[in-house]
Amino acid sequence: MIMDSYSGNLFSNNEFVFVDITSPIKQNFIIRDNNTILFYPEENKAITLKSSTISILPFFYTLKAFSVEDFRLSEKGYILDSTQYYSDDKTITSYWTPPKELQNNIHKLELSIEQNNIVDVKSLNKDGVLVSSIQFLKIKEYNKILLPSEIIFTGKNSTGGLITETIILNKIIINAPLPKKIIEFKLPNNIEIEEVEW
């Protein structure tokens, strides 16, 4: 069952991200460094999010980590325990222990690679039960760079059940200049701005 469906465009240049949601509501995300603005043009209001971490667009930062050999686990403090090769589907799976501050929720992380591409990342609790997973599907080459055109997130909701979110990426363009109106975007004058701690 599809609960919600959003569509729009995402532009990125280094640490700048601009998302233009076109359906079902008109909404913009503007992210520079750790500063995030949510702009609702039809309501003439904006929300600024103060946060020490960037979590408003997890799929985007997951997509960036896809191209890194160890999914940036080493720089996040994960320790590689072991690696196993499965000849039947030619998959290499590495097993990682998270840093101590994450071990209350995640006991082990499994990273699976096929043909040098990350295809699955699973987080498990101490009983070996799935906490969350990320699947990278339909991997294609864009300007000599391999990227997935579909990402499936699975995680637990507030009641402990598993929910799934699918991100489908169409028309990926790499190393093209961003439109001037995107780079120089500014909020209109005289709009309502609300500040929220995230």
C-alpha cells in the first residue's frame, strides 16, 4: 500500500541542496551546511530548522554514501569484524560493530556488495532481528558514475512494526551547472518564518 506519494526535483552542489516538491503540495527544502529551510510558497510561510546533524533528507545522504566503498562506516566509528563471500550469488557481505553510543539499538550491521556495488545495508539488534535496512536497486551508469535509481528504506515505526519507503530517481544528471535561480534562491520578503529545534 502506498500511503503517501511525493514528486519533485532535487538539485545539489557540494553541501548545498535544493528540493522542489511539486506534488501533492508545493514545498521547497533549502539546505546549506546544517541550515535547513522549509518553504511553502502557497501559504507564504517558511520554517527554519536548527540542528547539529542533517537528517531531513536521509535518502540524499544515503545516495552520496553509496559511492563510498564502506558506506562511510569507518568514518562514523564502525569497526569491521569479518567478511564473507557467497559464491552462489557472488555477494561479499561484511559485518560491522557500531560505536558504543549506537549499540543500544544496533548490535551489528551487515553490508552486502555485488559486482562492486553496495546492494543492501542491514542493521540488526542483539537478538538478530532487523532494525532497519536500505536496498539499492536498478543500478545504472550516469556520466561514468554508477548510481541506484531506486532506494528502499525499511525501518520500525512508533509501534514497533516495519514500514517501507521507496525513493525512485528519474533523469539523474551529474556535473551539470545548476540553474541560477536555484543557486541564488532567497525567501520572499514579508513572509511568516517559524524557527524549530530539530
